[in-house]
Amino acid sequence: MHSLMFAAMIAPVMQLPVVATTEKVDFFRLSSFFFPGGGDVPSDDSRPLQQSASNPPAGTDTMAPAPSTPEEAASPLEQTTAEDDAVLSPSADDSAPPEMVIPPSVGHLVAKSPLPAATSMAAALPTPPQASPRKTPVTDQAPPKQEPVKAAVGESPDAEREKDRLAVLHEEELRRAEAEAVRQAESVRLAVERQEQERREREKIAWEQRTRLAAEQERLAQEKARQQQLAREQAERDRMSRAETLRTAELERKARERVEQKRFAQEKARQQQLVREQVERDRTSREEAFRKAEQERKARELAEQKRASQERRTRLAAEQEQKTREAELLRAENERLAREKARQEQLAREQAVHDSKSREDALRKIEQQKKDRILQENNRLAAEKSWLGQLAKMQTSREAKGIPVPIVTGDLKLVISGKKYPPLTVTFKKFEKSRRDRPFTRTESRKGIPVFPVIVTASADIREAVIEKTKEGVYTFSQEHCSNCDNSFSLILYEATAKRVKKTVRPRAVGGKEVVARILMPEGILWDDDAAFTGSIEDTDSITKFESASGLVWKEYSD
């Protein structure tokens, strides 16, 4: 596992060749003695010194001139950059080992001051088998060996000592550069060996992976074949088991059928025996029942004869009693009819007297009404004459003083006196004379038909509700409850006839409203006038009043 992780980490590194850093060994680092103006030795980060004929050391002309650079050759820095660019591009074949690239500066230094074979480690490095055949200009053509600087004639001892010191420094710098080149060559060799080792490890890991994959595929194939074989064996076992189960079930079914047939035969025999026994019992029971029925029939006939004899005696006694009761009722009815006839004759005489008085009163009232109408007409004419005179005087004022209202009369009039007039409601329930002996049911009592009377304002404090033509039934006058109203009510019946009657009524609160009056027409009997009835019957939700002479039965409900 660790080997795989290490190979994955270094894979990008192994694909690129190792390039030695040669910036520090490309050129010689000289003292400020060789530069005009003096100064310290330039640092590693400063620009490298280019040897040329135009930049000789100060105070001497014995320095060998640098070899001229070919026109087609580039500077060492440009060569290094070009080599780096060429090395960084990946190879087309990743499996081939990378080429080892020796910087031009390393070859330059080796060419300048080669070491002996016994002391130089770079000489012992093996040549890469796949090294690039391309050679740099620096390695193909080594620069000429520099000659030692000769002392100039006439120089001072200090100058000679300075030259010697510079020569020693130069030799030390050459040795350091050579050691750095050897170290870099060794690092290049180690990098190449490490890349080769890593390539072999990658090949080994790939081979192991292929081997494991092939083994795993083979194992899976074997496992699949084994599973298929097991499935076939299991299917065969299941088939055999199902066949055995079916065979066993068939045997059990046949055994059950034999047992069932045997049981059915026994049950059939038992049922037949029971049927025979039941038939025998039924026959015996029928005979016993017939015998008992015959005895009961004879007893019933005897009892029927006794009962018929008793009923005959009872019926004869009842008929005799009925005849006696009917004779008593006939006698009582004759007496009642005699009393009723006498009462009717008395009422007829009283009615005749009353009618004669009423006719006389009516005649007097008619005469009085004629006189009143003549007087009213005279007053009206006088008022009109006076009004016309005033109208002639007041031509600029044409304000109307009112509209004359004719007198409205009818069979039933309710006169209301007071300052406030709550809304008045009038309903009618049909109650014909042919059914006065049958009271209202609850449903019939609720089926009131609304009636719209003629409302006349006689004066500021008097209003009249007039029903011109009445029918056979009950008229109910009601209004909304008014706690601060102080009104008085009166009924006028048949105002324009000789039978004119005026009755004072008082409202009563019933079911959240005030019932002013209930009156039965055309008789003009008020519900609250107890003197008009013979008696009354009151229960929890209704009151029934009756009048025995006319057979009237009037029933009102509390709701």
C-alpha cells in the first residue's frame, strides 16, 4: 500500500529529467581588481562577468583574450534556458528513461581544468545509454587553456603580491567550481538511478496489478462456475423435493378420500337411522296430537254452547237495558227540544223587539247623518267661499293647506288613539259557520292570511284601520311591543249600517308581541269577551271556549 502511494506521488516527478543548476558555476567570479573603479567581489545574484578584449584587468596586458564566440552560437545563459525549455517538455514515450542533460557550464569547467582520473569523481560516472546525441557548443569546443599571468616589468612588490594573491584566489575558485561540478554530476547520476529504480518499481507494481487482476478474474470465473453448479444442484434438489412432496400429498389425499368415503357411509347410515326414528316419532306425535285435538274440539264445542247460551242471556239483558236507556234519552231530548223551542221563541221575541229598536235607531241615525252631512256641506261651502276670498287677497302665497280626506267606513274598523303608532298587523283565519263545532288544529291556527286594511289618519292623535268587507273567520289585530306607548283601542262593527256596534278592547302580550283584538266575523264575537261564551277549557298550551246555543267551539294556542 505504501509503495503504491509513493509511486503515485513521484510519478509526475519521474516524467521530467533532472537539470543541474549551473548559474553559480557558469563563469568565473573575479575580484573588483579586474573591474574599473575597484569594488568588492560581486555576489552570486549579480550578472556574470563576460570575458572580452574590451574589459582587461587593470594594470596588465598579459591576460589572454577570450575566444571569440561563433556567430551561430548563443550565450551560456541562453543555452541553459533553451536546454531547460527542451527538457521540461514531456517525452512522447513515457516508458523510455529520461536523458541526462549536462549543463554547458559544467562541461566548460571540466574542459578548463580537468582533474586526474584518480581524484575526479565525475570521470567515474557512467555514460547514460540514451544520452542525447546533440552536443552543446561549449562541450564540442572547449575554450583554450589560460596562460599564467606574467609579471610586468617595473611593477612594485605590492602589485606582485596582489597578483599572487589573486592567482591563489583564482585557483581556489577553480577548485570550488570543479567540486561543485562533481557534486552536481553525482546528483545527476543519482537522479538517473532513482528514476530507473522508480521505473522498475512502477513496472513491477503494474505487473503485480495485472497478475492480481488476472487471478481475481480467474477466481471470479471459478466462483461463478461454482455458484452455477450449486444453483443447478439446488434446482435439482428442489425439483426432487417437489416431486416427493407431490407424491406424498397424492398419497395423503387418497388416504383422506378413503377415510372420508368410509365416514360418509357411516354418516349416511346414521342419518337414515335417525330419519326412520324421526318418522316413527312424528307418526306417534301426530296420533297423539290428533287425539288431543279431538278432545279439545269436544271441550270447545261444549264451552261454545255454554258461552252462546250465556251471550244470548246477556244480549237479551243488554237489549232490554238499551231500550230503557233510549226511552230515557228520548224523553230527555223531548224535554230539551221543548226548552230550546221556548228559548228560541223568547230570543225571537227579544230579537224582534231589538230589531225594531235598531231600525228606529237606524232611522234616527240616518236622519241625523243627513242633517250632519247637510251641515258639513254648508260648512264646507262656507269654508271654500272664505278660502277663495283669502286666495284672492293673497295672490303671492299659494301654499296648500291640506287635502280633504273622505270618510272611510266598512264592516270592521279599529280606532287607535295615541301619540305613537307601532306597526299594525292584521291576519285572517277562515272559520266558516258550517264547521264552528270543530276547533282549529295547531297547524290551522298558524295558517293566518295577512290582510292589509285601509289606514286613515283622522287627526294628529287618531288613526283608523278599516276593513271594508269581512269574511267568515277570525280577524287578529296585533302590533309590536311598545313599552312607552299609551294608546287606546276601540272596534266599530258595521259602521255604515243599522247594526253599528262599538267595542273597547285592550291589548294583551302574547309570544313577544301585543295582540290588540281577536274577533269572529260576521257575529262580531270578541275572544276576550267571556260573556259571549257558555264556558271554556284551558290546558298547558291552548284555551278552548264554547257556546252551547250555537255550537261554537273556538280554540286558540298560546304560541
